[in-house]
Amino acid sequence: MKKNTKGFSLFEMLMVTLILGILGAVTTQIIFLALKSSTKSESTVFVRENLNYAMSIMERELRNASSISCTSESRIDYKNFLGLDSSFSCTETQIASNSAQMTGDNISITGCNFLCDQAVAGRPAAVTIHLSAKNTNKSGADASAADISTKIYLRNY
């Protein structure tokens, strides 16, 4: 009598199903982690772009200022290149130039510090700025924050 060898046994089918299940679970976890990482990265880029924008405006304005005065750690007054009085200030929710907001609504300022060095013989006045912010739209593992610092020397004309 010949044995029928066509087809697969129940054991073989269970093993293939188990292997495919394990591969599916591993693949799903990899995709989930990649998407989570992408979301965190986008959030960090959003915060950093807001801080970079505010910092670039402050650098341009302060570099061309004729005088500076740090009235507090979170506010700096200066005379712009036209001789007009202007200021930069920080609150918990925004960085502002006079009354204009320079950061997005979804950004929370966690740290802001202006430190003025007045001009002395042979050295121009300078401002050291440190900004920290976080994204208010995200929480938990997706929350992101960024810090940025620079030192700006006023031009001597």
C-alpha cells in the first residue's frame, strides 16, 4: 500500500503559522517604534525652528544696536540702528519683540536669560542669550524640548 505524501501535516502548518506570527509581531513593533521616533523628531525640530527664528531676529537687531541695557534676566532694552527704543522680552508662553510674538502658540518657554556686558576699552558691548522651550502639544515620551545659546557682540561704527 502506498502512503499519500501530498500536502502538509498539521504540525508543519502550525510551525509556519507560529513563525509568521512571530515575524509579524516583530515587524509591527519595529514600525511602531519608527513612527514614534519620527513623531518625537518632528516635535523637536518644531521647537528648535521656533527658537532659531527668535534667536536670528535677536542677533540681527542686537548686532546693529547702538546701545543695550538688560533691565532684568528676561528683558533687554536697546536702541536699534534707526535710534528707536526697542526691546526683547520673555514670558512663560512666548518670546516677544516689543509687542510682537516671535514664537509659535504651541511653544512654552521654559528658560530665558539675557546677560549684558557693557563696552570697555577695546571690547564692544555684548549680550549672552540662553533660550529653552518645549512643545505644549506633546506629552509623555513624545514631549520634546530644546536649548539654544549664543553671545552677540554689538558692532562698533
